[in-house]
Amino acid sequence: MKKPKIYDNYPLWIVILANILMLAVYVAGAYIMFALSIITGFLYVAYLVILELYFLKEGCIHCCYFGKLCAFGKGAVAAMFFKEGDPEKFCERELGFKDFIPQVLVVLIPLIVGTAILISRGFNLLILIAMIYPVFSWFAVNPFLYGKLACLHCKQGSICCPALKFFIKEKGGNKEE
Ligand code: SF4
């Protein structure tokens, strides 16, 4: 079987598409949280910003794409805010379910709030769409995004990646491909 191409810098179209798909989840969540109140909306956006900065600081600075375009362009963004880290540290971490809780909350909190809004204020199509899209994204978009566009062509993934290792283990595999 033909080996997938490994990118030094991902093509711009992948970076743009990956960001649109990822930001759509954030926008949907923010829409619901702002529908509840301005304060919860701003708190949610602050949470997203802190989360993204955390990923940049704890992951991206140690990634081989630091200063370059990974599938999400975050290597280039990390270089704007932080100094280059230690590539060894990227591989050191063992990820478990608890490490994914912050990302699950990005979807779960708006889902709970959206349900409460629909029950208390009545049916609202936009709220319903904003609730459905992140769940759809989680189960249908992410496997395509990571499986076909990002991880398949990732140089860091071919070296070592704790997230990839975690998902392969969960699927019953035992080695990084
Ligand atoms: S293998 Fe996938 S999850 Fe790991 S660094 Fe590359 S794109 Fe990110």
C-alpha cells in the first residue's frame, strides 16, 4: 500500500479547513453560552482561550512543528507567543481519559446549558443546531479530520505522539503506525 505523504509544513487548505471545522465547535458552544447570558458567554470564551494557550504551552512548543504549519497551524502560532521547548517532553506524557476532560467540557457544558434553555424557554432551532453540531463533529468530523487530514500525514505522529498512542490503544491496537 502507498505510504501517506508526511508534511514538513501542511498545505494551507488543510490548515484553513481544520481551523474552520474546529472553530465551528467553539462558535456553536459560545452561541449557546451567550444565549444564556453575556457573563456565561464571556466565561466560556475565556475558558477556550486559556485551554488553547495551555495546549500551545504544554504541547505545541515541544512539537517538531514548532514554528511551522502543523495541520492546525498551531506550531506557527506557538512560536509567536512562546519559546521553543524540548522535543523529548512531547513524547514523555502518557495520556489517559482524564486528560481529555477539558476538551469534553467544551462540548458538554453548552450541551447541558442548551438543553436547559430549550426546556425553560421553548424550542429554538439555532440553539438545537448549535447543540447538535459539536456532537456530530466529535463523532463524524473528527475521525475524518484527524484520521485522514492531520495524523495520517504528521511528522510528529511518525516520531511519537501521546494522543495518537492513546487512541490506538483505545481502538485495540498496540503500536503507532
Ligand atoms: S499525530 Fe495527530 S494528534 Fe499527534 S501531533 Fe500529529 S496531528 Fe497532533
